[in-house]
Amino acid sequence: MFILSSPSGAGKTTIARRLLDEDGKIAMSVSVTTRQPRPGEVDGKDYQFVDQPTFQRMVDDGEMLEWAEVFGNNYGTPKAHIKAGLKAGQDFLFDIDWQGTQQLYQRMETDVVRVFLLPPSIDALEGRLRNRNTDSDTVIDGRMARARSEISHWDGYDFVVVNDNIDECFGKVKTILEAERMRRARQTGLVDFTRGLMR
Amino acid sequence: MFILSSPSGAGKTTIARRLLDEDGKIAMSVSVTTRQPRPGEVDGKDYQFVDQPTFQRMVDDGEMLEWAEVFGNNYGTPKAHIKAGLKAGQDFLFDIDWQGTQQLYQRMETDVVRVFLLPPSIDALEGRLRNRNTDSDTVIDGRMARARSEISHWDGYDFVVVNDNIDECFGKVKTILEAERMRRARQTGLVDFTRGLMR
């Protein structure tokens, strides 16, 4: 479980998409949310869009690996799909915030890699948020406040990468993913392989 | 402290030398040893060659970060140089065996990355040992026994890389080194940087 978190506007979505495209082995964990789709977002790909009662039922039935409320909307990760995938050796990419990361880490510590992206400066972050042009000033101010609050949780992550240049940042995130796959504890078959070497 | 261990003949020395050349930031930790120099080995570069009483005095005076006896010869890492370097932000590469790794890890846990290289097969390993042509059959048999014993400690390492192809293996080891440098706990300046972002 490879977690990518960052304040909104720090390039996380771009990095995540490119990782999915170029890595070929990692799959996106699709979150369930009660918020309205933004223009261009596809149900079942970007998010699974559900209403509040459905979300609440999933939480009550213990179907969520983690969930959080952000600006009155709920976001969560459905458990069944991830657990089955992990068992079959599938890697998953999570685009979740610090609350979700904390919950996931507490539940599945050994199998989680937590990466936090930071903007090069607060001006760069605000610039990127404004360039989206999809939200009002009030929404942007709220999002800046939330960005600062998200940044304050940087120390709950294993790796920190500053996104000064999108290509470099992507390269660094990919390096982390590739290195973490070489961890002894994540490699299957080593017990038999080393036994063969010592025969 | 980046530790590279492997059974003798698995390509560790080649990988270590290339890492020193191409990385440019990591320095070799030069071990002290009581064994005789092999042809081409340079005192103070490959090893610091000392006699047994000198080695024993260094151990007695607590000057060793780790030390071990292999085939009647002693090998150790002098403490002062490493400690001063680490404090100044210097990364060190250690070419040591499982005993040294265990001692180093117990003493400096958070700052150690342990990488173990495995040969693709036991025949490949024996082939490489024979190709050196510097040792008798008895020495090679002893070294094969020691290789098996070294391999048995693969599970005391953070990362395991099979050296099937020297270029690929080098790339993997370099990936691990680069990723580990991005660990939050190893990056200096993040406290101030994030404070600046939240101002």
C-alpha cells in the first residue's frame, strides 16, 4: 500500500496518474465519497460517488479500511477489494489525506509506505490552486487554510518529497516505490531461494 | 550508514566501487584488518592493515564500532572517523559481513540501511570464486562453506537484491540508496521548511 498525500495543489494527482501509467504494476485504490463529482471526474474511476446514507451504512457495516470527513463530505476506502488484491500480490496506490493515512497505518503497519509531497513555497501552492479556475475565492481561502493544516502533518510520513519540478518529483516517487519493493519482508520466494543456495 | 553484505564472490566489491564512483556523495568506511594485503590492495584505501596487538588495543580502548573474526583474521570499523563524518552529514558505505552488520545495527539502529546481495545460483558463486585464481582449492572450499553460512543470515537485512546482472544489480542498489535519502527522518531542514510553508 503506497500512500501519496499532499496539500491540495501540490501535484499529487498528476504524480499519481503518471505512476499508474508508467509503473504498470500498481493499481489505484478508488475511494468512496459523498461529494459531488467535479467536471471530468468519472464514477468508479476517480471516485465511487455515493449518497450519505449509503456511505454511513458502509461505515456501520465495517466495510471501510479508513474514512474521513473533509469540508462536510465523507471519503473512505472500501476494505474487501484491497484485502483480496493485497493477498494476490497486487500493489495499491492511495491518494488520501493525513487522517486516512493515520488510520491505514494503525491497521496495516508493515505493509504501508507513506509519501508526503510538499510544494516548493506557499505562493506556488496558491498559484496552482488559483489556476484551476473552478472555485470561488472563498473556496480557495478555505483550501489554503486546509493546505496549511495538511502540511502540519508532514511528520507522520516515511518519505518527504518537495515538488519543485514535476519530472524530478515523479522520478523520486518512482524511486521510492521501486526501492520499497526490494524490501526483504515484501519479497515472496526468498525463503525457498536461499534454501536452494545453501543446499 | 549504507551496509552492503554478501557472500564472497557475489559481486559486492564491484557494486561498492561503482557506487563510490557514480554517487559522488557516499564515502567508503575503511575497515581495519589483521589479514595480509592481497595483490593490488592499498593500505588506507582498501583496508587499514595492522598487526594483531594494534587491533587488540583498538578493541580494548573501545575504538571499534564493530569487529569480527573471519578465518583467524580480525576486521573492524574504527569509530572516531565515522561518528565525526555522520555528524557533518556524510553518508558511509560499509562492506562488512553479517556479524559486523548486527553489531552496527544494534548500536545505531535508526541510521543504518542494510542491503544483502545474493548470487543467482550456488554454481555462479563457485564459478566466480574459482575465476579469481588467487587461492587454492582448500581455500575455495572453505570460502564456499563460509558463503553458505553468510547466506543463512539474509533475513537480518532490510533489502535483498539478487545479482543476476551486474548493471541491473547496481541500478537496484543505487535506487535503494537514493530512496533511503528521501526518508523524512534523514532529511535535515524539513522542520524549518514546513514552518515557512505554514506561516
